[in-house]
Amino acid sequence: MTPSPTPRDRSELVSQLSVASLGAGIVTSLAVAQGQNPLTALTITLFSALAAVLVAQVL
């Protein structure tokens, strides 16, 4: 199987992004509760969710 830059289908991409965002959002909530800047936490969440989806698309 060769890597494809396009998602297999749109619903799969949305599903992957949702799961990745939820997982990162839980950790972000804990970080904000411990006193981290919410903007920094949101930036980290978005980056990690996008990175997870990109890795899933390549694999």
C-alpha cells in the first residue's frame, strides 16, 4: 500500500479528527485546570490533533 495525500473518504477524515481532538482535549482540560494558559493549551491541542490525523493518513 502506498501513502496517499488524500483521505480515503471524508467521513473517515472527520472521524479521525474528532477522536484525535477529543483525546487531546481531555489532556488540555487537565493542563488548564493545573494553571496552563488556555490559548497555549488550545494551540497544543490543535497541533496534536492535526499531527495525529496526518500520521493516520500516511499509515
